[in-house]
Amino acid sequence: MDLPVSIKHRQRPQIAQCLYKLVKKTITSVGLNLADIVGECFDGAANMSGLRKGVAARMKECSPLGIYVHCNGHILNLALQSTMSEIEPLRNALGTLQGLCNFLEASPKRHAVFMDTEVEVDDIIRTLKSLSVTRLSCRWEAVKAVMEQMPRIVRALPVFAIDKDAKTYTDARALLNADCDFNFTFGLHVLKLILSNTSSLSRYLQGKNMDVISARRNADLTVQTFLQCRDEASFELLWDRAHVMIDTIKEEIGGSHITFKDARVPRSKPSRRLQAQVGEATDTRARVLTPELHYRINTFYLSLDKVMAEMKSRFGGNDQDILCALGDVTLNDSPSNESFDAVSQFYDIDKKKTFL
């Protein structure tokens, strides 16, 4: 039964408690017993899914057999959102992608100039895609469009960089400088690796034939794919592909005042001269970190580790384990003993009398 519930805005600490009381009041007002609830569907907001004070956790007090169900497509989006918001090169690359789309596609005049820009390589002209606010896994189309149109983008932006309109001039130069940076190029290729492997999973999770067991299995397969990509050979391949794009960009900006910012290691400590001035000791034995090693550890491995950890945590969190076990028992002809044990323990029933 779907029960409409409305609530006025309150202070954040009180929202979950107020929602919980309101849900209880609404359900009991129609004569339903809270202890008979077998399933609850909430979104992934902290007020609803919080482990200690979320509505789902509070409902366990009065509905211990209620299984919390969360949209699997939303779970994937949250895992990707957390990854891309915490890894700086990915976050900055997404910001530049959105900036390019807003600049080149929002104006019919700029769009026409972009489409009419000729490049030496014969390619299919694609319209740049805006980043989806709610479906992060669908951003693969936006990333793919920019990667395929990079020569045209780099050739078109200098045209706008000499425009008489102050905003057009400023925005074009800012975007051109952002594009001509190794951080953006490498971040773009890491985004390609992550989003291309989660795009098909996202489409499946939103399909009509999706079930909880297959959803969990496909999510685990995606995690295994990322795990297989987490090696030196995959990094070297991505590193080489990023430099192929960089060579193309450098060729397009050759002879102009724009310079490409190559890979560099960000300074983590003050310079030795500044340390000496303030009386700090300098460590001459500090490990020398090359740009390639820096991007391997702090961007490539870190991004894959983050997205794998997020997917494992979110697809295995809340009541996902018991939900999958229940699906295995009810949908499969030969369910596993582990599923029988999990279901019998959760519902406090005798496995031998009930299932055998």
C-alpha cells in the first residue's frame, strides 16, 4: 500500500525522527499492524537510510521483519557520485565537461561555429551532451562525445577567445586553458574507464526484467572488472592513450600563445628555501615521486579503489543480503544452503520443518 505522507521543513537532526513518527501514525491510522510489515522502500538519503537514526533503522524497532528495499539504479548512482566528488581530477574533469557543453551548445551561434569547424581527421560530428544531474552512470555519453570531438573543440575555442564580447572571450580562454591540462586529459580517460563499465549495468538495473539476485550478480561482476583493470598494464595503456590525445591537442595549439600543462607532481611540502627561512628541518632523503607514479597511485588506483569500495558497501548494505537470500529461496529451483540459513535465521523459523 502506498500511503501519501507530507511533512514541513524542519531542522536536519529532527527530520528523520519526525518522518518516522509520521509514517507510524499514518500506517496505524488505517488500521494496519506495524509488526506485519514485510517490506519498506525508501530512497538513499541519510534521513531515510542512516544506519542508526534513519527511518529504515527506526522502523526495525516496530517492524523487525521489514526488509529495507532501495532502488538498485539509485545505489549505483550514489556509488559513482561519491567516487567522482571525492577524486579531484574526476571532479574537475566533470566540471570542465559541463562547462564545454554549456558554452558550445547553449548558444546557437557558438554551436554553429563549432559544427562548422573543420578538422583533419574524418569523424562523425556529435553534439556535446549535458551531464545528467540524477543519473551519473549516464554521463558516459557526455564523456564519449567530448573525447571524440576533442580536436574540433580545441580548434573552435580559440575562435571564441578573440571575440569582442567580454563573457565569451573570458569563458573561451578559461575552457581552453582547462582543456590544455594533463589533469583534465587523464581524468577524462579515468572517467571513460569507470563510466563505460557501469553504463551497461545502469541500463540493466533500470530494466523491466531486473531481479535482486541478477542485480547483485551483475554489480559483483562489474567490481571484478574494475579489480582486473587495477594493474600496471591497464595503467600503462590508459597513460599511453592519454598521451595520444595530448599529442593531438598540442598539434592543434601549436604556434599559438596557449601552452599545454604537462603532467606534474603537486607540491606537498613548502620549498626547502621556505622551510629554511622559518627554521624547519629539510628532509633530503624524501622519496622522489615521478608524475607517472603520482597519477598511478593518487588518481588511477585511488579512483578504482574508491568505486569498488562504494559499490561493495552500497550493494551489500542495509538488507541487501537477506533480500538476495530470500530471492534465491523463492525464485531458484536449487537455492543454496547459505540462503536457507539466512532466511530461517532472519524470520526465526525452523529450516527443516519449513523448507525440507
